[in-house]
Amino acid sequence: MSIATPKPTLKITILKRVFSFVKPYRFIFWMNVLLSIVLAFATPVRPYLIQSTVNIAIGKLVVLPVWLQWFIPVGAFGDVAKLVIAITLFQVAFIFLETLLRFFFTFGMAWLGQQVIRDLRNKVYDKIMHWEMRQFDQTPIGTLTTRTINDIESINDIFSDGLIPILADLLTIIVTLTTMFVINWKLTLICLIPFPIMIIATYFFKESVNKSFMQVRNAVAALNAFVQEHISGMQVVQAFAAEEKEMKKFTKINEQHKRANIKAIFAYSVFFPVVEVVLALSIGLIVWWVAGQSLDAGMLVAFILFLNQIFRPLRMIADKFNVLQMGMVAAERVFKVLDNKDVTINDGEYAPTHIQGKIEFKQVKFAYQEPNWVLKGIDFEVKAGETVALVGHTGSGKTSIISILNRLYPYQGGEILLDDHAIESYTLDRLRGSIGVVLQDVFLFSGSVYDNITLRNPLIKKEQVYEAAKMIGMHDFIMQLPGGYDYQVMERGATLSLGQRQLLSFIRALLYNPSILILDEATSSIDTESEQLIERAIDALIQGRTSIVIAHRLSTIRKANKIIVLDKGEIKEMGTHNELLQLGGFYANLNEMQFAKNKETKIS
């Protein structure tokens, strides 16, 4: 099924889902529905009052309706002038009341729309926050940004310019036409003669603008994805002098966006003049018929006003239908995000107060995309408080092991136990809250150094932050920054070196005092002096705590209780540093190469 042309049943289903978010605000919703009905019936009152005023002024006998005589008793006025003034004053009061009601209706629908999209955006973002990481591997960030911001913003149009305003406009047209038929059905039929032109023009306008809007939405999504990706990777673009080539790609996407908008502008430029021509034809027919039938001037003025009241919503109703349809398309895309159950992490129920840290992998198999297995029957055990090191070439599966331990990705075979319980049985908060991770590629958020260390946790005290920073040897460095701990880190920590970013993430891990510590190449970008600086802190940190260390520098893992050597997703060797050296296999060769390399570096 194409997103561009949803089936009618699908439209109704989507509309019901959108309006399910109105339930907490149903009082305001029904108040707006009531206001739309009141305003529809109030619309033809003013032209009728003007008709009566004109006829009274030219001396024609006019019988005011009973409801109007409640406000303006005709017998209470001595002459025509006073009666005309009285009706005029009533019109002014009526216009003021109608304007006030229209304000409440417009504001109420806009307020309702904002409440709904706030709740919906919160729900969508919460859903995305609980996706498995493989979904982010497959979905461009710009696409998710479009769904969370642009598409949900379009859903607001369903309320501000969509269903209820369209129904209100249709009801206004029906009430006005009914009033015209009651006053003079022949004159009404005469002025409706040009309306088939209007209907045909509206149909073609609706179809043209709808196609253009679809192209605009697709182009916006493509622009968001392209810009997000290339700004994030601008360093690579500039490093390889690919600016001109990437600019050509952007220009092409931007050109598609421009063309789609121009098509929509062209449709508007044709449609509105056609509406004006049809209105002019109808007014001309009214004047011709009134003159030929010698009808009163009040009727002429009233019918011209009636026509304007019909054409005013007709000018926008086709556009509102398109806006409604675009809102429905956007809602369909958003609901696809909410309905994506295959990539949602299922939360467990087990939440012990304390985790010892015993880890067991039993014949674990894992692939990012089957059947390309990254881990092939991994089997090992780490006792609580032990330190295990993972060693191997790039792509051997080291990082994948810690990713599935943290439940960032689901594994396809075997079993992973934590303190003799399957990791799937733990609540995500308890599981991940017990695992501290220092990754090779450190991500820092825009904000202060303090916020990046604490992740804005109000329960963490400043004294704890200072103590952890001093333990790593970063406190003096942070205090030298402008503002100290309040120093504003740019997006992704661009103003800090990679080594400094890693040290900040190390403080973050220390601060949360996890039961299990994972160091994924945590010292790969730290110079020798910095490495020595934190060596004592690492030794103190891993005491009494289960630790998993991934490192290319074998000097950082010699004290590990167990070293696991991985190759192409399989365990090739396992033992202590000395045991593996005596074995003379993969680990011994790797150690020898690093020793020779370090020796050459010192000589040079």
C-alpha cells in the first residue's frame, strides 16, 4: 500500500487513532464542536439584518422575525430612523459577539492541536528511546528527526485547519444556502449557475496540490537526512576534498524540493483567480435577475453578502482538504514508528537491590544481519569481582560481546546469565544501571562538563564529582577551563581532544559506581603520560568489581584474571597473561609484535 494514497478505511483508522489523543481534552473538543455549530447558524444573520435595514430605510414594510423582536420591539420606535439605528446597534453587538466566539473557536482548536502533538511527540520519542540499536543502524537519523518534528507538526494541521474546521465550513455553507433558498429559491438557483466551474476547479486544485505536497514532504525528509548525515561527517567530507561532489548531491535534492513547491504555488495562482471569476459571474447574475424581476434592493445586497460568505470558506476548503490529507499521511508515518514492535526492547521484571557481577556466556550466537555471524558459539564465565580482558583483531567480536551483554542488540542463540539469571529477565534500568561503560568513541552532549559527567542526575552531589575527577587526575584540568565544571562543551565534545573526552567518560563511569565495569578501548586515544595517570585509578576501580576490558595495548591487561583471545567470532585462546605467553600462540605473537613496536618507538 502506498503512503501517498492511503485507502479510505485506513484514513478512518488513522483519524480515530489521532483523535484518541484528544480524550484527556474532550471537554475542549466538544466545546469547539458546539462553537462551530453556533457560528455556522450565526453566519447568515448579518446579511439578513442588512437586508431588513436597507428595506426599512427605503420605506418598504418589513416584518422582523419573532426572535429579533425580543431585542428590537418595533412598536417602541416612533419613526424609521430610530428603528434603523436600533437594528444597526444590534448588528454591532452581534458582530462583537460573533467575533468573540470565533476567537474562542480558533484558539481552542489551535490549543487542542498543540496539546495533542505534545503528547504524541513525547510518546514517539519515548518509543525511539527504547528501540534496539539495530533499528538506528538501519534508519537514517534525518528520517527519525522528520518523523519526530516535521511529521508530528503536520498532525497539528488536522486540528487547526483540518477535520473540525472543514466540517464547520461545510455546515456554514449548508446553513447559508438553506437561508438563501428560504428567502428566494429562484434567485438562489440563478446565482448557483456558475458553481459547476467552481467544483471542477476545486477538484483539479485538490489533486494538483496534493501531489505537490507529497513531493514536498518526501523532499523535506531527504533534505533532513542528507544535512544531518553530512554535517555530522563534515570532517570526512573536508578531509577528502569532497565538498563539490557532496554539494552537487545537495543541490539536486534541493532542486526537487523547489520544483514541488513551485507546482503547489502554480496551482494556487490558478485556483484563486478562478474563484474570483466564478464569484463575479454569480454576482452579475444576481444583479441581472433582481433588475429583471424588480426585486427590492435589500435582497440584492443580502444575496451578494451571502455569496461572499459561501465563497470565503470555498476558497480555502480544497486547501484544507489537502492539509488534512497531508496530516493523515504524516500521522500514518508516525504511527508506523509507534507500531514498530519488532525493534522494541522488551523489559524484564527482575530488579535485585544488588548485583554481584557473575557473568556467563553459554554458546552465544549473534549476528547484526543473519546469517553473517559475528559471534559463533561463545562460551566463557567471569566470576564476581574478576577482571577479564578481550583481545583480537578488529572485527573479531569484542565490542559485540559487551553490546549484547548490555542488551543493546538481541542475540540469536545460546544464553547469557548475570548472577545465574538470564539478562532478559532483568529490568533494563537495573541491568544497565549496574554496568558502567567507557567506549572508544565517546559521545558528549551539548552542555556543561558537569552535566556531561552527571548526565543531569540531580541525586549526584558536586563533592562526588570532584572526588571522581581527582581520582582520574582531571580535576585540575577541568578547573583550568573557562568556567571550570560549567564550561560549555560543544556538540559531540568538539572543543576537547579525544583523550580528554575519554577521560570525562571515565569519570562518568566512576561516578555511577557500577557492579560491572566495561572498558572498550578506553585508553586507545590517551597518551602514555595520561595512561600512567589513570593506571592507579583503574587498579582501585576494578577491585571487588567485575570488569571487562577490551584493549589493543596489552600492557593494560596483564593483570587480568583471564584473557580471552577472539578471532572471527570464536574463542581461540583463554588464560592468564603468563599462561598465554607460554602457550606461544596468537596472544604471544601479538605481545611480541607490540613489544618490538614499543622498542622501536623508544629508540626513535
